[in-house]
Amino acid sequence: MKKTVLFFSACILSLSLSLPISAQDYGAAVASGMRMHEHNCLSGNSKSASNVSKTRNSALRNFEGYLQAAGSSASANVAPFFFSRSKKNLERYPTGIGDYNAVNDSLARHFAELGGDPTIEPVAFFKAGDGRNAIGVWIIKAPEAGPILGYYRVRFGKQRGDWKIFHIETFQPSEPAPTITQYCHKPGDVEEYLSFRNESE
């Protein structure tokens, strides 16, 4: 046992002498790893399918809850489906916090007035490469595979394990369906990064 310990200690000493790691070297290695992670993120790498699926399911529950509440009355409370308006969250998502007064949503009211079983069809859903937010597009159709009523583009943020709405947009059926793609921190940044790299090469 003593020989084994001495041999192991000698190996560690030999390794430490042959591969000295200074604080500067360690810092450089960490920085290099962070740059590679950011490069992969901005190149369009996404989270795993199971990870995205869990996020999508949570986001859809809040979106469906919003539609039901917003279609019920002009004074409906949609706050439970929206991201908190704390100062921290306003700073974290400066591009727009969803307005709780979005209950003045003619598309949601039309959706509710039709009765029956209107359809919510997913067009696309992406989770940010950094995992901090997500975005989805849905088509709203009249019951029994009826005509398209409009489109929603919705952004979500994670709060206490739940993915809540923080920005919501509606589009008329006469407009083309809004497009979204994989992104790293904010929608469009992957395209910007790849375009910059192509121009630099």
C-alpha cells in the first residue's frame, strides 16, 4: 500500500512539473472555452430536443391560458400568464415586456366568439442558445379546419420554472406568417454573426 501511495505521489509530482498551470494559463483556457461556447451559440447550435420540448410545453400552456382569458372579457386578468414586471426583469428583457392590457386583443376575442374548437397550430418554436428565453409562432384557425384567423408571435422568459409571456404580437390573416429562426441571445443574432463572419473571410 505504501509503495502504491509513493508511486501515485511521484506521478502527480511528475505531471505537475511537466505541465505547470499558472493562473494566467488557467484564465486563458477559460476565456478560450467561453469564446468557443459563444461561437457555437452564435453559429446556431440549439438545446437538446427534450430540453426544447419541455420549454415548448410550458410556454404553450401559458399561451393557451392567455388566449382563453383575453377572449373572455375586456377586463380579464392575463397577469398570471405574463412575466413579472420587476425592475430586474425589465432590465433583462429591454426589448419589450408584454402589456397586461393586451386583453384588448381582437384576435383572441374572435377566437373565443367562434365557439366550437378553434385550432392553434404551431409554425415554429425556438429556445435561445443561451437558454434564457424562447420564441414561438402559432396559426389560429376557425373550428373544423376553417380559415386562418391570424398569427401570434410570442416570446417567453423562464420564471420559477415556468415559461411566461413577455412580448406578444398579432398578425392578420392577410399578412404572411411571421418567420423565426434559431438564435443565441436575441432573435436574428445568428444571421448577423454568420453574415459578419462571411464578410470577414
